[in-house]
Amino acid sequence: MELYGKNTNPTQLRQRIGHMSQVAGIRPMQFDDGRARPSRAALVHTGSGLEFTVALDRGMDIAAAAYQGKAMGWRSTTGDVGPQYYEAEGIRWLRSYFGGLLTTCGLTNVGGPAPDSAVSGVGLHGRISNIPAEDVQIYQGWEGNEYLLRVQGTMRESVLFGEKLTLTRAVTAVLGGTCFRIQDTVINEGFQTSPFMILYHCNIGFPALDEGSRIIAPSRQVAPHNDIARAGIKEWDRIDGPTPGLPEKVFYHDMEPARDGTVTAAVVNSRFAEGHGFGVYVRYNAEQLPRFTQWKMLGAQDYVVGLEPCNCGVEGRAVDESHGLLHTLRPGESRTFDVEFGVITDEKQLREIQAKAGKKAPKIVDHYLEFVSPKKGKKRS
């Protein structure tokens, strides 16, 4: 195990400290100010300079993350907001959308709301990110030569006469690590088949995102979400400085997995020669999450790129269903998802990410159905 540039083992480390919290740990806490009060969180630090906040009352999403003082995720102007302020109607989900490194969207709707969104779970991006965790477990301990840090809990998206889904999330890091992993298991605990949509809204911000930064991804094909995106599709991977009033652009990608079945996408500010380079990557399993959406929002303050592995689109449940693309969960059926977040801090790491992405530019197509719906009309399960 390497810590602070030195190889060490558990015995040698324990001889040098009184309590493991001196170098790494998980600290449960409760917010006590503003709209965040009194929601729970867990603060994790690995000893390498990696620190992140697991929002226990907000779907166990990652409300903030930083590496050696550099923010990994974008934070919206709302700041931390407790789940009691969630508004389901229309697009009011945005009133409590803190951004963070990760906001989870789903579980029965992703994207645009339906007319009955206030009562059914099909409001903008669904309810899961505003559901508090129960059965929360915190584990800190040695397993061999690794010191593990894990937070686990279960969110229950359930309604009388409707869906009865649970999402159990484990967030895991290791002492000295510069990345952390999320493993989610979603189960339909009801006795009726349920619609199932999930999207990992991974929000990368400054300083990884800045003028001259690039998006790196192994994209084979890219399609625009609408006419605004179509006009800027040739620059999907290029980052300009913030511009007040600039509209968002959304693109769909068809990704080329690596040999191990994973896809790695990143946003990198490559000023390593000047000592200011920094990047953030997201790695996921392409079989588990076969689709990918990119959110490019370069407005002033709203300055963020979303890397979004998913099993769905962002137009809402009705659109996916109309194209035969809606995933479902049968009674008792479960799905597991693995997502990793990490940092890029030098040229060697950057070259490795670039090698995974390849040098070939993606083919630009007019609509995502050209690559996500090879068997049109066949319902997904």
C-alpha cells in the first residue's frame, strides 16, 4: 500500500498513528443551516487528498467531491438542499438540484415530466435523488493490506397502487485511493412489472472544465438531441469559456467499450506543463448501461458538462416507450450497476485515457435511433 509517496503496511502505519481518522475515514454528520437542515451526510476522505460527500438523505448522491483542494464536480446555485424541499410538478425538480459530482435520475422516469408528474413518479428526472436512505451502514476496516471505506444504504421508491422499487447503494473507497466506486442494485419488490429508467448525471465543473478543456470519450457515433445541439455537434468535445445566456446542448453517444466491457469518459483541462492540469473521469459497464448522454451547458454560473451513462433517453418515459426502448423490471427482478469516479493528474494518465478513446472521430448521425434501436419496435426488458 502506498501512502504519502511511501510504501507501508498496516502494522507500520498503526505504529505511527493513534486512530485511523488521522489519515482516512468516514464522518457521519448533519447539516444545520438553511435549506440543507437537517439532512444527513457522510464525509469520506481517503488520505490521498480525495474527499467527497455522500448525501444520505438525497439518494446517497455525491453532493461534493474534491482532490487536493480541486473540485471534481459542479455545484449549482441552490447549494445543499434537503429532500423536504423537493417539488415534483413540471421542471421544479431544478429548484433543489444541487448538481454535485453525481445526481441519480430515475427510477421510473428520466427526462421530461408527464402531465401527472405530481402524483406518479414521472416528474422531471424522477424521484430517486430526493429519497432518504434507510438501513445506513458505515464500514471502516482492514481487509488484508487494504483499509476499506464503505457507506451503504437503501432508497425505497414506493407508492400505493404503483411502483415498488428499491435501490441499494454501496459507495466504496480505499486508503490512499484517488478514485471511488458506486455499486447499485435495483429490485422490483412488487408483484407487477414496473417501468425502469436510470441515468447517472455526472456533473464535471471547474477547474477540470475551463476554456480549452476537452471531453474525451470512445464515441463511435454521436447524434443531436434537438436543433440547438445539431448546430453545435461538430464541437461536442470542445470547451469554451462561460457565456451568459448560452443555451444547453445535449448529445447522444454510441460508445466503444474496452476489452473488459467498460467505457471511460473524461473532462480534462490539459495544462499539465504549466502545473495546472486536472481531469475527472467516469468509468462504467457498457452492458449494464448501454446508452450515454452528454450535457454541455456553458452558460455563466451554469457552467458544467454532464457525462451521463444510462439505460434510457432524456425525453421522458413516453418517448422511450413509443420507440420500444423502455426497460422494465419483472416482479422480483434486479439489476446491478457499477460506476467509478477518479481524477487525472498527469500526462501519463491523460495518455492512457486518450488511448482508450482512440483517435478516430465519431460519425455524426441525425438521430439516436440509428444506433440505439437496431430492432425497432422490440420492447426492452
